[in-house]
Amino acid sequence: MSENNNKRTLHIALGVAMLLSTAVTTGCQVSVAGQTLPSSFYHLDDVQYFPKGPEFKLAREAAALKEARAEEAANRR
């Protein structure tokens, strides 16, 4: 019976060690006082750059609407 307890203890210890090594090597987000803090590997992430776009997002739609209104006004005459 002592041998079974030793095997079980060994299996539990190995499971805990695997879990801890996974958590340490992968990093994870942590929530502290309502803040979500990044993992310890945040400085290794690649920085993504999104160039600044036009301020008015619907420029093509506005131009099409203006053209349609002008065409409608020309057809009324």
C-alpha cells in the first residue's frame, strides 16, 4: 500500500510541476484590482502599426450620395 501512495504522490507532484512550468513558460494575463495586466512577455510582442486613415470614414458613400442627388436634381428640370 505504501508503494501505491508513493506512486500517487509522484504523479501528483509531476502534474503540479507540469502545470507550474507551463504557467511560467507561457506567461498569462493577470487581473489585479480590476486591471488586466499583460503577461511578463509583453515586451517580446511585435508592434503593429496601423497608418492613420481619413477622418471621415464614409467619404465614398458621401460622394456617391452627392452624385445621386445631383443627378436627381438634373432629371427634375
